[in-house]
Amino acid sequence: MPTAIRERHKLTPEEALSFDHFSIANVASAMHQLEESGACDGSCEGYSDIFTYNRWQALGFQVQKGQHGARLGIIVQNEKEDEQGNIKRISRPWTTTVFCRHQVSSKNDASVRSHTSAQ
């Protein structure tokens, strides 16, 4: 029976700030959804102020209780092993949720903007 190869590790802060792919459409969609919900005042920038839950965690921040993020459609790339042992790359649609800096608080009382000032 084919098995999916899935490895998940915790992101380091450096990994949380690096991206393999950029999507202007996803940034626009996230900003629109967050502004419409009142979670963001329009001052957030994609890829520096808007991250997934796991990326905020890696940066030392916690999404505040009760906050709702923006849902984005993405394509996820996975590897799957077939019956002959060959590894094949497959793509599938997925959704992810992102939050802006106005929806998080620091785990160690540092400024929420401190991670962007170091760039």
C-alpha cells in the first residue's frame, strides 16, 4: 500500500522569516480579509507582519485567544512512495490560516514589532 512521506519539524525563527514562494494574490486576499474583519488597520505588510500560527510561534509570539485569521487557498507539495518504492511528488489544494501582528502578543513581553526591526 502506498504511504505518504511526512516530516514535520518546528520552525526556527530564521526559517519562519524565509519563504520559498511568494504570492501577491494571497497577500492581497489576507490583507482584505483581515481589514474587513477589523483585525488589521491596513498597516500590515505581507511576509513581514502576516504569518501562520506556527510561524508566529517560532518567532516567540502567541495568537491571542478568540482571534480569527484569514483563510488562504494554497497548493501543498508532498512526496508519496508507490508500490515499487518510487517516490513521486504530488500537489494538492489546501487551506491555511494567517494572522497579522495586531492579533498576537509576545511570549516574553518584547515588542510585537521587534522581529521586523531586525531585518
